[in-house]
Amino acid sequence: MDQKYFNLVTGMIFAVVALAHIARLYMGWPVVIDTWAVPTWLSWLGCGVGGVLSFSGFSLYLKLP
């Protein structure tokens, strides 16, 4: 796999992660790890980070020849 398609796949994976966080926020799904209830602000953070990394992957895909 060359660098161009690696960036495309990376962008798609992080887009799915960001969309999963958006779905959790929209649907109000609770997430519990052992006894710790994960707060929703963590999904806002995950959505932002996933979105930025997805954008970076797609923009690098488009820049490479």
C-alpha cells in the first residue's frame, strides 16, 4: 500500500470514529467501562479529534500525486 491510499484509509477510519461519537451524542447512548460512566464531554473531544485527523488524512490524500 502506498502513502496515498494509506492516507485515504486513515481518513475513512477516523471519519467513522467521529461519526460514532456524533451518533452517541445524538442518540444519548450511555457508555460504561467497568463501573465508570464515560461523560458525554469526552465524546465531544473524540468527535473533534477524530474529525481533525480525518480531515488531515483526506487532505493529504488529495495533495499527493
